[in-house]
Amino acid sequence: MNKISIAIDGPAAAGKSTVAKIIAEKLHYIYIDTGAMYRALTFKALQSEIDINDEESLIPLLKETEIVLNPGESGQRILLDGIDVSTEIRTAEVTNSVSTVSKHKQVREEMVARQQRFGQEGGVVMDGRDIGTHVLPDAEVKVFLLASVDERAARRHAENLEKGFPSDLALLKEEIAKRDKLDSEREVAPLKKAEDAVELDTTSLSIHEVVDRIMKLVEERIQ
Ligand code: CDP
Ligand code: CDP
């Protein structure tokens, strides 16, 4: 069976990583969480007290930074220069700064080059904001996941509570809406549906239903 590439884009908490992981497991494909790469760089920049608005400081930092995505038994682990930062990159501090780091042209060029190397053999499910438009423009299956801001904030809130993290629903809603705006309005590779992507509004769909719909698109392409 030929191995295809699957691009899943959409705004925060639309369910991208959850469904991408399940689909990758079903197909025995590699899953690449590109958001985790931007988060890892953001974490390192904050730790190094680098001005995240200054592209000229971020670029040398990124060039000397190794980011490895390791499929582990308890989910994917993110290794930053050999250290597992899977938890640290999900803090509110990183979340609130990541869209500033990811707006820079040269940062994106370097990240996209790395992501394309990860995906060059096919057999990959990649999720992010610009996968269908820039990273894997030739992906055989492209999906753009949507859900209302209220639903997405409620999902993140439930997830936080389940993990025992502090969570404020109103604040989450604000944070998500702000990040949507920054990611959609930036000049370079903004969050945008690729022309040939299938749009899926998941507001009232279960994870299982979303996975089923995407698997149908996949099956049509690998037959
Ligand atoms: O999981 P969540 O939706 O909260 O975000 P994420 O996928 O971890 O992505 C974090 C941030 O990285 C996004 O808000 C974007 O600013 C940036 N990002 C990007 O610019 N391009 C990508 N392909 C993936 C993420
Ligand atoms: O990767 P992204 O930020 O797009 O979202 P996610 O982290 O995969 O999903 C955010 C939360 O929504 C997770 O806790 C999922 O279990 C949940 N979810 C859901 O309740 N219903 C869906 N159809 C998809 C995701």
C-alpha cells in the first residue's frame, strides 16, 4: 500500500493533535506535532531571556537548537537539546508567547525546512497551521478542522481539569481568541485553509466521528 502524507490544520484546540495521533496509529504512520516545535523554541527563548520580538536573536538560537519528536509509550515526547520538555512547553507562559515567536519569517523558514525533512518519506500525519499551505503542499489528504471558540475553550478547560492543572474558562477563551487572531493575521504563512483542504466543523462531533471522516478521505486516496 502506498504511503501518503496527511496535513491537518486549524486553530487552537480544534482537536488536531488528538485525531492526528489516532490516525497515525491506525495507519502506522509517523505523527509530527509542528506546534510543539514552535513551543520548544519559545520555551528556550524565554529561559534564555531572549527578546522574542527580535528575529535576529531568535535565529542563532534556533540554529543551535535540536528539537526531536519521539513517539513514546505515554504519547509523543518532545526533546529539546536532549531534555524532555513535553510538559514545560504547555504552560500558559509558553502558550501566551508562542504566536510572537512563530510570526518571524526566518524562524518559519527554518522550522518548515526541518518539518519537510521529517515528512520527506511520506507516511506522515502532520498537524499545525500551515501544513497544507506551506509545509506539505502536495499532501494527498488535507483537512482543516474548525470548532467554535466556546467549544474549543471548553475542551481545553476540561483537559486542564482532568490533568489537575489550574484552569479558568473565561481566560482560556480570551487566550484562544487572541492566538487565533495573531496566527490568522500574521504576514508569513498565516493560519488559513488550503484551497484543496476539506473543512470539517467539529463543534458537535466526537473525536471518533472526526477520525472516521478523515479515515474515509484517507481510504479514498490509498486504494
Ligand atoms: O495545541 P494548540 O492548538 O494550543 O497549539 P499548537 O499546535 O501547539 O501551536 C502553538 C502555536 O505555534 C500556534 O498558536 C502558532 O502560533 C504556532 N504554530 C505555527 O505557527 N505553525 C504551525 N505549523 C504550528 C504551530
Ligand atoms: O491539537 P489541538 O490544539 O487542535 O487540539 P487537541 O489538543 O487535539 O484537542 C483539545 C481537546 O479537545 C482534547 O482534550 C481533546 O480530547 C478534545 N476534543 C474533543 O473533545 N472533541 C473533538 N472532536 C476533538 C478534541
